[in-house]
Amino acid sequence: MNSIDRQVIPAFHGRATHGGQVLALAVLGLSACRADAKVGTEDDIVHSGERRQEDVVAKLDGELRRTWIKAKVTVAPEVTDDGYLRRATLDLVGRMPTPAERAVYLQDPPLVRRGRLIERLVASDAYAEYWSTRLGDLLFDEQVRISRKNTEPARVWLREQLAENRPWNELVYDLLTAEGDLDYEGSPGFIVAYLRIADIAALTSTVSDRFLGVQIQCAQCHDSDPWTREDFWGLAAGFATAKVRVEKEGDAQRIRLVDRPRGKAKLVGENGQVAPGADIPALFRRPVARNDGESQRQAMARAIVESDLLASAAVGRIWTDLFGRGLLDPWNDLGNGAEDPLLALLARSFRESGYDLARLLRTICASSAYARGSDGDAATRVEAERGFARAAIRPLSSHQVYESLLVVTGADRLRDESFVTWMGSTSGARRHEYERAFEDGRTRSHEDGNIDITQSLILLNDGMTHAGSLARIGSPLADILGEHEEPKARVNAIYLHVLVREPSTSEVERSLQWIAARPSPAGYEDLMYALLNSVEFRTNH
């Protein structure tokens, strides 16, 4: 590597100087061989899949290197091990890591530490819980999402599918073809929610946007280059046979999704009047013919999951979720002919893996782009972030903030009887308050380091933040003070617990000065409260 290359890509020294495949092996926590692996056994099949993933990571990093060199962008150093632990835990399970998880992480050898972390996180129940929430928020737009009663069956079903690592194409097909009673089946909940709360036009826009990465909603009423009204209503025709039936059984309601033999989607004219509907299903001007035994809806679902756009849309959305910006901007504008080599590489790998979401996440998290730190010159920040040569600082979502507060403050396990009662009686309303204040934080880059005033006020005044900062019996702060006697050690432990990093020398000095001027434990409580309300706590970086 020449002197120019070393200036452009300083972070590829050390771990990466042994080559892309060795980097992938190390980050994924995989050994090069195993003495007990036998040809033709299940071990052989598993390791074949691992090697394919390593190859994809090596190609991904090679493409990134070429992009960075060509753009002459300054690449940020790798994030620290603690920074990677915090970032990956927030991204994959939606909360800060616990002290016990950090201890397990640091016990692993450095070269395999990060890979093993990702494997543990993706295999956990918390992964299925969190990503079903993420996908649920993705699939249900704002007007539908407000009705938890209508969306909850589908969310529960999504959680079950992710726990089994169902392939994405199968999961999408099931959502689009589901029939049955919501009391017994969760998969019909996706279409039921849209047809009950909105209409077939909203369902059509969502299917095109979320599953195919194509924004076609404007073509509902008028042609919108490159899409026409016939494109929109041809897609809508594929779902026109779906009907929600609500049946009364005493005081209860029974909700069922059924498929009628025929159905026609109404075509809205430019003047707002309803014109004769589209009765021939078509996916972007290509008629969708039924196979023997297929319903109209099944034929459309098959065309959707067989489209190359399905993989590209999934990759584009997940990359945006993990980086705060898309490989294409926006990620759901695949219909305009724009291309990206990283997107094409990952989409092809995703299809070849059998649409394995867990493997896609492992691959992206093993990449050099995901390992970048967020520090660097402010003048080159935007350019570096756009090329994924520096990590963007991303606001946390409502779920991440709320669940992280529970972990860091221990608010859900404090022994104060009155506080426990208050937590139980207000948790639903407070979660909703967080959802409103932190909505859509996951896909925005944190441009200026500031937080919305509503978010700040919630955290400053929330009972969980206040009570969790006190050295009450059973609280994390009380445990820290009991475990450490020296003030400096206590400050270090509080920083590690709240921010998952050690304090700088100046931070230790300022903290000790503050603590010395106040009676114990008030100074430590002030420190913990201040860290919980810091921008650093409320962002992923």
C-alpha cells in the first residue's frame, strides 16, 4: 500500500492488512478450519454457508475501498470495542448492552469478539422482539399504526417468523395471501389493518413501497413519471378480491379475511371521479397470469416475491436502518433506474442465501463500513458519511430510548413499592409519549448534534430518569457505589454503565470536583442524571 493509500485509508492497517477474507473471518468470529468437521456432514454445509458470507464481506469491503480511494475521502478510524458493542446491541436488539453482556463480550479474544457478539445478538429472543417492532413500524404507515388492536396480530406473527428465521420472500408471500380468523391467525392482520382503517389504495402504495422499493402512490390519481395510473391500479387489482368480514358473536366481534372469486379495483380519474376499475392484475405493466389453482391474489404475491426488486428493497431498507442513510437516496426509489454496486452485491447475496434476514444483518455488521467510528473533521463529515467512510450519528428510536432507560436505570426492578406501582400504572401511556416524541428517529442522520426540545423535556422530567438516577436499594447506582469505594473508580463505573465507555481525563476531573462539593451520594446521582440526559446517551454513534 503506497503512501497515498495509507493517508486515504488509515483504518485498514492492523486487522485489515491481512486481506479482506482474513478480516471477515476475524470479525465474524469464525475459525479457518475445525478438526471435527467432516466432508459431506452438516458441519460441511454450515461452513460452506460461512465461506460464502466471508466472500461477500470481502467483496463488499473491496468495493468500499475502491469507492473511498476514488473519492479521496478521509476514512474514520475503527470504532472502539465498547463503541461497537453499544452500536450493534442498539441496532440488533434495540437497547443498550447490560454490564453482564459487556463482561461476556470482553472475555472473547479481540479478533473474534465482534463476530461472536453479532451471532449472540441475532440468535437471541430480543432480536426477534425488536426487529418485529421495526418491521411492524415499516409495514404499517402512520394512519394504520395508531390502531394497535388491528395491527397487533400481525406484529405477533412477525415476531414468531423472525424467531424461526423464516425467509423474507416466504414471509412476504404469506402476508399478501393470508386468509382466516384474526383470533387464530396473525398473518391476515397486515391486509385486514389496511382494509379496515384505510383502503385498497393505501394497501397498494404500501406493498409497492415497502416490498418493492417503488414509490407509486402519486400515480393513484395521475400519471407520475415513470409511473401511470394503470401501473397503480394494475397492482391494486391483484388485491381487489380480498375482503374483511366482521361477524358478531354475542358481545364480541369476529374478524375474518376472505378471498372472493372476483374483484375489481376502482380507478380514480384525474378529476377525482371514479372510473371503470382495473380487473387485470399487472406488476408495473406486466400482466400477472394465474397458474393452475392460483387465486388472483396468490398470482400477484408470486409475481412480487419473484421480482428482483424484493431483495433490493429489503437490503436498501435494512442498510438505511443501520447507517442512517441509504445506498440510494431515498432507499425506496428503486423505480427511477438508479444503480449502486454495493446494493447490487448485497441484493444478489440476499437472494442466493434464500432471503435469509439474519445472514444479511451479520454480513452488513461484519463490513468495514459498519466498523467505522463517528469522529473526524467537521468540514469533511457530510462527504465521509455519504460514502460510509464515517459513521453517522443517529438519533435513537422511541423503542431504543425507552428500553435503554429500563436497562441503565434498572427502573423495572427497583424495590421502592410506590415507584414500582407507578411504573406499572403508567407504562403504557409513557411508552406512547416516547413513541410520539422520538418517532422515525431511526432513519435520520443526526446532522447538528441537537435534540428536539420535546425529547429533552420528556427525559428531563420523566420519573424513570429521576428515580433511576437515585442510589435506591437495588438500583444500578447503589450497586456501583457498593462495589467501588474510590471516587475515581465510581466515576469510571458510572460512565461505563450509562455511556458504555470510559471517561476522559478531563471528564474524570470535572466529575470529581462536582462530587467533592456535594454530600454523598448526591454528587454521583447528579452525574448519572446528567449522563442520562446527554446527547451521547440519546444517539447511536
